[in-house]
Amino acid sequence: MAEESNSDLGQDAIEVERLRKAEEFIEQEEGAANRLSGWAGTIVTAIAVAMSLFHLYAAYEIVPTQELRYTHVAFVLLLSFLLFPAAERFRNRIRWFDVIAGLTCVGILIYAIAGGDDFTDRATLPTRTDVILGVIFIVLLVEATRRTIGPIVPIIALLFIGYALAGPYLPPPWNHRGYGFDALVGHLFITLEGIFGIPVDVSATLIVLFTIFGAFLQQSGAGKFFIDFSMTLMGRSPNAAGRTVVLSSFLLGGPSGSGVATTVTIGAVAYPMMKRAGFEKNAAGGLLAAGGLGAIISPPVLGAAAFLIAEFLKISYLDVIWMATIPTILYYLSLFFMVELDGRRYGVRGEPYVSEHSLKELTRRYGFHFVSLVSIVVFMVWGYSPTTAVLYATGMTMLMSYLTRETALTPKKLVRALADGSLQSLTAATTCATAGIIVGVVTLTGLGLKFSSIVIDYAGGSLLMTAIYTALIVWVIGLAVPVTASYIICAVIAAPAMIKLGVPDVAAHMFIFYYAVLSEVSPPTALSPFAAAAITGGDPYKTTLQAWKYTLPAFLVPFVFVLDPQGLGLLLKLSAGGSWVDIVLITLKSLVGLAALACAAQGWALRRTTILERALLTLAGLFLVFPSLLEALMETATGRDISYTAGIGVVLFVIVLLKQRYQPELRVQTTGQ
């Protein structure tokens, strides 16, 4: 008995260590913040609560654009310097230079607000004081961003500043007329087209409000309910563990918007069940990471970059939600299908989950969390703006929490929710502010048009090659910077290339968004798979490869947006002369094609596939997912009008399934010596 007890204690210690490592990956995504207590913790919490209250007030009462952006950035930089240390050795204490840096940022922005219209009118001819304060502010902003998300984005921003200054000395086609130091600082610091441009506007009006909404949901127990609901609903199915991960990822990821946090939250609860069911640890980690990735592409919150899509395209956020709906459904259905194949492949054993409450009782007591989850979309459908919708949804979440004692937002929970709402937005906010430097330089120098011309020239005018080059550019940039920064950079330098070749702007921006998201599962910054591997005890790189396999749809579906004339149907947009029938057909073709590709990737359909069967399944999937592209290629090769590639895909898929259903599996007989 003593040995058994010691074994259990040892196992518990291992689990605690794994969770600690997983939490470190969350810190890499959200920043390694100080853990403050005493008066320091109280002061920071008070500032964070004040920031949330200010933004909730600004969502209710109109605040002038300039004042809103400046005040938002002042709060963000003050908290960033207080919470994120300059170096590891300074952690968990506020240093005097942190206070000075934060207060300096606040003082400079008070100067800007007090200057009013006179200050903004001096953008082209700033005073010496304006330039000095602007330089100090840019330096402090770059440092705050380095502290929160690492050095890569600040370095890129400084390189762009260097590009703006060195324009006349660069070789064609990269050269431009160049800008003096005063003019550049005036453009980046004083106008609303640089640091305080579109990215900061989105951060101040949408991102922070949605993080506040997510914090209210979390503090009211919505996350726990979504996981309990998934486990109870799927608990008696043969593949309960895998199905639970997929469903809970969808429910929890929607309001979360964070891939790593969703992976760790679900993994801590679901992995023990997956292990007992028979899942191989790298495959289990890959599934957890793939489910977490879905959080960034799932309505109603998506990732922070989704809010920027609405602002760049000048469309409503509701439109972005609708555009993300079918790709999200395809993603999770494909993930669900792969889980079922895994169940057969690993011989997963069903293990009934014993819940404290029945599904009916659980839904009756805590089902109001579903209302909170969809309320944002309902309010926007009724005609409210996104800011008003999320404000009302946050209020509804707070009021509905009092329906049960366990979920009630007590004063302590309410303060925690308000503080967390602001603190969780800091990394995205500093990224947006520093990305404003990049956007400002691109618009000032015309780099976006130059870059698009270069990409098109390299691609020989081919839309397919341009899309591939763009995907590679977004992917490579995403390896080093967060999703938000990757999207912003590529939206201004890479999207114009596809748009110039006739791709609708909504398709081009959604294409870039999805490939920016894929950085979450790509080494060396594959935070979600690495966090999942820390939980499962698997190999980080093998887990990443498994995650790549599971996220196959996220790699392929964006190409349908830009290469298939009917691809806009997946974004719920009608192409020229199209109808809703086209939307249904392209969705069904994509779904069946992704199922075929999933079988090929897993090496399993009704049973283990042969090399020939995998090849046929791959062809079937490509014929179904990219019918228009393959039709064009075949017409070029044969000189004939071909319009039946989707039918070929269906036939190939059916042939493989019938072959596996009726032909006995070949077994290799071995004889002993």
C-alpha cells in the first residue's frame, strides 16, 4: 500500500511539472508577466480595473477618436512596464526604471491629448519638442513590445524605420525618395496613420472589449461548463476522449481566441482520459494542439487579427464572423473525422465518463452560458455595432452569472474579471501599436505596391504561384512573430499582389489570416504543440508533425478562396452570377474532399490503407477540393473543355471505400526458421 501511495504521489508530481511547463508556453504567447503581491499587486490591479472601466465607458459613451487611442496606449504601456520585466533577473518586482518608463509614456500622451488639433496640425512640421518626445515615445514603445512579445517585432519595426530613412540610397526597385527624420517622426507619432493608426484603433475599440468579455465568461465558470458539457455529452461514445477534445475545443475556443490557453486548459482535463483510452501521446498532443488552433479561427471571437480584417476592409465584424463560419465548420468536421480514424487506428477503448450531473441537469443549471456565448452575434444581427454588442453581452454575462450561487460574479470575481480583461489584451495591444510603425512606413513609402509587383514578377503573373509565394511569406514571417503582427505586416505588403491579379479583397485577407494562424503549429514557435507535448510527455517535434496532419484543412481551404471562382462561397459570398446553390455545392465538395485527404493523411479509411489506396485518396481529395484549378490544368494539357473533375474525385473515393469494404485485407505470412 505504501509503495502504491508513493507511486501515486510520484505520478502527481510529474503531472504538476508537466502543467508547469505548459504554463510556460502560455507565458511565451501572452508574455512572462511579474507575479506581484502586496501593494504592488494592488496598484497594478487597480490600474487594470480602471483601464477596463474606461473602455466599457467608451463603448457606451462616444469618446473622441484621438483621445481614445492615446488613452488606450497610455494604459497599455504603463501596465506593460509595470508587469513585464526588462530581463529575467528582474522578475516579480517593480523596479524604479519601470515606473519612470511607464509614467514617461503617460506624460507624453497627456502632452499629445492636451495639444488637441494644434498638435495634429503640426504633423508635417513638428516642433523640436514634438520630435524629441516622439523619439522618446517610439523608443519606449519598442522596449515595451520587446518585453511583452520578444525582440522580433521591435527589430522588424526598426528595420522599417531604417528603410524609410535610407530610401534614396537603396537599389531599384526598393528605392524611394526618402524622408527626413522630422517628417518620419511626425508621421508615425502625430498622425493617425502611424502608431495610432488602424491597428491601435482596433485594439482600443474591439480587442480589449472582447478580452473583457472573455474574462467575464471565464470568471463566471463558462470554461468549466463547456468542458463538463462536452465530456458528459460524449462520455458514453466509443471514442469519448477524442470527441470530447474536438467539441470542448470548439466551445471553449470560440470565446477564448487563444490557441495555447485553449490547448492547456483542455489538455489538463482531457489528456488523462485520452491516455486511458489508448491514444498514443504524440497523437494526443497533436489533437490537443489542433483543437487549440481552432480557437483562433472560431466565431464569435476568433483571434485579434480578425478584428483587423474588418477594419482594413471597412466591413462590419459580423461580416467577418459570417466569412469564418463555413471554414470553421469544415475545420472541426475534418478534425472530428480524423479523430474517428484515430479511434480505429489506435484501438481506442470506450470508457464511460461519470459526471456529477446528468446532461439534462447540467444544461438546466448552467446552460445559460450558451446564451452568453451567442449573445454577441445576436446583438450584431439585431443591428448593434460590434462595440455595443460586446458591451451588452458582457453585461448579460454578468447578470446571468447570478442565476446560480457557484457562478455568481462576487465583488472579488468581478474585480478579477475587470483586471484580467485588460491584462490579457496587453500583448495584442503592444503588437498593434508597434505594427503601426510598419503600416505607417509602408503607406508613406508605397512599399506595398512595390512588393506586390515584385511577387507577381517572380510568379510570372500566375495566380497559383502568387498564392503559393504569399502563403510562404506569411508562414515564414509567422514563424518569428505573433499571429496579429504577421497578419498586419502581410496585409499591407502581400495582399495587394493577389488583389492585383483579380482576387477579391475579402478572399485575399482571409487567405493571409489563415496562414498567419498556422504559425501557432509551426516550429520554432509552435507554442500550441509544444505546450501539448509538455502535458502529454510526448516529443515536441513529433507532436508538431501530428498537429500539422490534423490541421491539414487549414492549409488547403484558404487556397480554395483564391483559386476557385466558386471559392467565395466558402466565405458565404456569392461570386459573379452565382447563387446559394453554388455555396452549398462548394461546401459539400470541400467537405468530401477533406474527408478523402484525411483518410490519406491518416493512412486509414475503413481499415489501414495501402500505398495505392493512399495515392487514390489523395487524388480524390485534390479533385474535390480544387476542381476548378485541376480542370484548368487538364484543359491546358489536353486542349479539351473538362468540367467533371469533382465527379472523378467522388468516383475515386468510392472505389477505395468499396475496395476496402469487399476485398479481404492482404496479410503477410511469416514463417519461423
